[in-house]
Amino acid sequence: MPALSVLIKPASGLCNMRCRYCFYADVTENREVRSYGVMTEETAEALIRRALEFAEGSLTFAFQGGEPTLAGEGYYRFFTDTVKRLNGKRIPVNYAMQTNGYEISDSFCDLLAQHRFLMGVSLDGTGAFHDAARPDAKGEGTFRRVNETIAKFRERGIDFNILTVVTERTAKNISSVYRYLRSRGFRYVQFIKHVDGFGDAEDPDEWSLSPARYANFLKTAFGYYYDDILAGKYMSVREFDNFVLLASGRPAECCGMNGSCPANLVVEADGGAYPCDFYVLDEWRMGNVKDSPIRDLLESDAAKRFRARSLKIDEECRRCRWFSLCRGGCARYREPAGEDGLRRNKYCGSYREFFAWAAPKLATLVRLAGEGRIR
């Protein structure tokens, strides 16, 4: 049995913010039960037992939402205490959480530090861009509150990375956004492409990222990334780091960049298991951790169907000179699926333009990485 990573939604789709582009709000609107509430201790313990039975080598519990902190500090105290109590095999256990950073108390931060949580904090660049896209339930900006949380993490030595959603607005202003993130001394940044809602691909909203704008974003942001590395001021950008891995002939560490869907383990608050965070939908429900061992969930019909549908590659993609770097892309950007399977990636043209421009720079970075000069 392998190492295991479990993505948990302990507060389902509940959230204390109202981000304009929230993909999970769209997911919940496309299933029979919109919210499963907060995960009970009974369900959490069942999940922990299943995970510890299955895993070997290491085990990672990652928490996401909605907003996972809404499960409450007590939930995480129970969870970590239960892991310690049940971990008779002494498997190394890691914790991670993606948060909007809106409200985390000092004692909660102390708990995160105690158990060495790796935190992902959503911050959409400067205050103007962030507040326009990420208001709270009252419609007020959240930039100040998120930065207060970041300050708490820094004070306690909590490792964190920054997650910035790339919308049409962000991409249009990527120079100021990138420079701002770099000026804050952030070492690890993830730029996450906006996800169109199910059924919205042909009728995008104002936040939807156009292929032309995404191509410009890639070239501009990668240009800063490349110049910074040459100047000895490396800031990790996850997508670009993965392009360097792919250019060196190695697999990407991000599943959506390898060209096929592995069927991961995402657990909703009721214990329901799904193969991907983008597809926590009724048709992809693999079962429930309270009823089934993890091996059975990962070998369920839903998991097999999910893996199989991503394996069909468009013939033009196969012939493309950049296929080894693009690999067709994440399934979520190949929606809507038709009778013949997933369509070609929405950003196919963006990647063609970017890789043609970036190829010499990628070759230089592959060489520098091989010499151990990127760190």
C-alpha cells in the first residue's frame, strides 16, 4: 500500500466570504445536496481509521472548503489527538490547510504551529484587486484581515504559500500583482487559473479568463520568474516550477499537469468520497469512508470511469510539438465533455503561444536546475 494524501472538506461548502468566482459554490449548486454541514467526530474518526489502515510510508491530511476553519478549532484538536491515539504503526503524518485567512484566532494559530500545518492562504495581489474579488458576507473587503492572518503565521513560524486566482482582471494587471507579491517576500506562490462554472464555458462571466489574456499572463509572469532566478532572487511559482520539471523529462508534481486523472481521495463532510476537488458531484461519488475501505473507494466504478475518461487524447494534441509540456491539461479546462469525451483544452492556443516563446528560457532553467542553482 502506498503513501496516501486525503483532501478533506470538514465544513463542506460553508464559507464566511463571498468570492465572486468561487468554483466550489458552483460545484455545490450542481449536486442534490448543496451542503453536508460540519463533519462529525464519528465521521472524522472513521476517516482517520481508514486512512491509517491504508497508508504506508507517509500520510497527509489536507483540509479545504468552502472554508475549512469553520469546522472550528475543537474539530482540529479532536482530529490531531485522534490521529495520535490511533497511529499504532507510527506512520509519519503531515497536515495542510487551504484557508481564506478571514478569521483565525491566536489559539487556533498556536494549534496549527504545534502540528506543523502547511498553510495555503488566498490573496489576490494588491488590496484593490483582492477586495474587488474576495468580499465577505457583508460585501466588505477582506484584504486587511487576510494580511493580519499572514502576520500571525509569520510570528509563529507557520509555513505558508500564497494562492492567487488568475481572473481576466488579475491577468490584465499581472505586472503589478506579481511585483506586489514579490515585494512582500513571499517565497511560494500558486497562480490558479479561474474555473468556469459547469455549463458556463460558452457564456463566460466578467471574471472568466480568456485564452488571449492567459497567454499574455503566462509570458509576463514567466518573464519575471525567469529574470528573478537569473538575478538570484528565486520565488517559487508552482506552475512554472512544474514546467521546468516537465521540460527536464520528469513528471509534474501537480496532477492536473500530467495529462491524466489519477482519481485522488476527496472526502466531503458526510464522509462521501470523490476523485477530484473539481468533481465533488453526485455522478462521481465513489462511496463513503464510513462504509468502505479506501482501496475499495479507489477501485470503485466511479473512480475507474473518472480515470478512463481523461486518457483519450485529441489527435492534434498528440501531434503538437509542445505536447510533452502541455499533455492536454487538467480535465476541468476540457469541459464540457461530449459523446467522444473531453474536448481540447480551452487554453490550447495560450500554451502554444507561451511555449514557443518560453522554450529557450525553459532550456536555460533546466540546465540551472540540474546544476543546483535554483533555490
